[in-house]
Amino acid sequence: MNDDRTDPSDRERELRARLDDAPTIPVEEFRKRSRRSFLTGAAGLGAAYVGWQWLQDQPDVAGIPKPLRDTLKFNEDVWRTVSESRSAPEHPISKATPIQVNGRIGIRNEIDLADWTVRVEGPDGEVLDELDISTFEALPQRDMVIEHKCIEGWSSIVHWGGTRFSDFHARYADRVGDVPYVSLETPDGLYYVGWDMPSIMHPQTMLALRQGTEPLDQDHGAPLRLATPNKYGIKCLKRIGVIRYARERPADYWAERSYDWHAGL
Amino acid sequence: MSIDTNSAASDAGTTESAPPDEPVARLVHPRAIRWLHWINFPLLFIMIWSGLRIYWAEDVYAFGIGSWQWFAFFPDAVYETLELDRRLARGMAFHFAFGWLFVINGAIYAVYLLATREWRRILPDRHAAREAKDVVLHDLHLRTTAPPQGKYNAAQRISYTVVLVMAFVIVLSGFAIYKPTQLYPLPLLFGGYQGARLVHFAMTIGLLLFFVVHLLQVARSGWGNFRSMITGYVIERRPPSVAAEPAAPTSAGAASVSDNVEVSS
């Protein structure tokens, strides 16, 4: 055998010598402390049960108990403070795969793309513009190969082509001023998302016109959709019909259905 | 008695002494360890329960080769029994709220282990692999004697260390999934976003397996051992005496471990 093998009694001494002094107490004292410990334990168990029930009984805010909703907001603030402006890695085009079709809310019916326009609204409801696709094609174009992450857990590396939201926003920056939010809707208004300004102005937040080099399919939000690696797919609205600047935090389809409003990654 | 901490008795160099053969209570689990242990227990299960709700939405993991699946995580009966279906958003809300408590509790524990040097009782030493094998054989009644041990036997040291590593990895991979952009390049540590998701899931299964064995061993070890995790103390027949050199200063004589009577279990 090897050299490590020592006589068991030596080994025993070695192990014991390594233990620190452990205090001992008389058994009567132990019984007293033991009773106290069990009572503390029972109280702790009771407190945990009451706390758990209390949490479930709290009024729901958009589908989840208020303390949890507040925690999601707290988390949002924490991460905003830590590192809001970081960017996700981008990948070589060869890694890109076609993305699966997941959400159809707001795009169930095919539309005539020639008739499509997007309405741009200011924070007071005033219509700033009614644009067709040529405006977006005329803005600076870029390609972005990023990992699109679904809130359900799957992800895929997608090649998007289009324009940065920030380049689009430059057209209206002077007119809308310091607006904290942007709301986007499908033309039928069935699906809608809310974005905070720092997130939507992030250089990786894209108004996508293409997947790969091809124009978007209707299933993927033709002719114009949002794309980003920095929020879950639920925020990447397909078939944009309205872009509205907002002073208040806008409604968000999935945030109304228990999910986190910020949904940031 | 492999898991039973009672057999770690007759500790070295205790200043207090009691008359020979009088039962005394000796502290084995300091208060901090007991609190952290019992707080961790429900937190871990809230994390696993809410985590499974998240996993459910994209439950892709299975054991198998090619298209043949030996076991898919999880059979429908599991989801139905635990009522996990279609509660992804709720799962996320709980996970990202209680996750903080789980991490804080774990961080306090880590600091405690380092500050008190308690980690030395847990980390396996160079004899651990051989001794652990003997412990397992002993526990399976294939060997009559158990190897000598300190506070924990070698099998315990290895499993507790593995559990601590798994807990650390589960937190790290969890953060990698939670904020892959903001914490980039953390996901790369796990081979990317999907790698982190797989590791996170595998660690969950690992912790559940540990839990099953842990329960069996606690049941085997008996009431005295279980009580020690609540009260902190085990009862011993003999006062602690010193087996290690230099010779014991007490008059109790050099009691060997085999003299140690466990009245508690």
C-alpha cells in the first residue's frame, strides 16, 4: 500500500488533535437549553409558516403577490445601478440559425405589407409621423448576430439586419425631449410592450427589417420588429404598428400577466 | 454510526471536566451553523420548487442516446403532482426574490466557515478517499468497523464538500442565466447561456440526490444526532479526554474512542 497509510490509532490521534476545544455542559443545563432550542425551533417553524401564508395572501399586482412584484422592481433597480449599459457578445454569421416561431399574438392575420405604416406618437398623443418602410431602409443599416433568449428557456443565435432604435430616435430627439419611456404596439393593438429609454437606446436594440439577408417573414414580424440580446423575447415586439413616446411607464402585455416588466438580461 | 457526530466524542483538551462516567453534553454544532442550516432548508426547497416551474416551460433534458430516451426530466406525473404547470411567471417571481435570501444565507455560512476555520472539519484530507470507501462499506454492513474520524467521517467530508461546491456552482450558473449580458463573460464559464442552464439544472438534481441520502443517514443515525442539529449538543457518558500527545492533563485517563458510550441514540 502507499505511504499515506498510517496506523489507525495514530490517525485517530491526528484527527482528534485537529478538533478545537468543544465546550461541555452538565446534563441538567443541557435539558434546559435543549427545551429552549426546541421551543425556538417550533417558533421558527411557526413563523416560517405564517410568513409563507402571509406572502400568498398579499394582494396581487398584475398576477403576483405585491411583495414579489416589489422585489422584481428592486431587482431592476439593482441591475440598472450595477451595469445597465453593458453589451452582449456578438457572434460570427456562420453561427446563426433560423429562429423558431413562438408568439403569434397580434400577428395572427397576414397583412398586406404594401399598406403597412407605423405611427409615431409624442408623449401627449400627438402624431409625429406616419412612416412606411422606406424611412427605416434609409436609416444607417447594421447586422447583428446575437443570442435571442426566450423567457421560456430556449435561445438561438440569430442574424438580424436593420437599424438601431437610437438612430431612428435621433429624428425625434429634439421634438420629444427627455422622455423616459417608449411604448410599441402591433397594428391591431393586441400585443404591446413598454421600454425604458436607456434600454431602448442601447446600441444593441434594433428595429429589424431582415433575418439574415432576407426581409422578415410575417411570422417573424414583417416588415419591422424589435430585436435585442439584452431582454427576453417577450419584449421584442413583432410587426410594429405604433411607436409612442411616454412619460409614464407604459402597459406591457406580459407584465400584465405576472411577468417582470423590465425583463432585462 | 458513520453520519453520527456522537462518535466524534472524547475531544481533545477541554478545560471543563466532569466526574468520570457522568453524562455530559458536548457542543458539536455551534448556534450559527444550526440557524444557517435550518434557514437554508426551506429556502433551498422554495428555490427548487420555483425553479422547476421555470424549467417546466422548456423541459428539454433527458438521459438517453440519440432519439431514445431512457428518462426525461420530468414525467408528466411529477408536474401534475407538484402542480407546476403553466406557472412560469410565478416561478420566476419567487425564484428571483428568494434567490437573494438563499445567496445571503449561503454567503454568511461561507464567511462563518472561513472566519472560524470550521472548514477544516469539512474539507477532506489526503486519507479521505480510502476512508470514505470504508465508511460506505461499513454503512452497508459489509465491514464491521468504521475508520477513525474527527467531527465528520471521510464520507461526510467528501459529500459536504461536494454539496458546498455544488451550491456555489448553482449560484454562479444561476446568475449566468439570470443576467447573461450584465455579468458577461460569466456564462462562458459554463460554455454559454445554454451550458449554464444545463449546469444549473444538473446541480439541482445533485442537491436533490444529496438530500435523499442525507435524510436516510439522519434517519439511520438516530434521535441524538438529529437533536444535536437543533440543540447543538450531544450527550456523552465520559468527559472529553485527550488521546493525542502530549498526555492528557486530566485525571480521567486516556479513554479511547471505544470507551465512548453513546447514550443519546
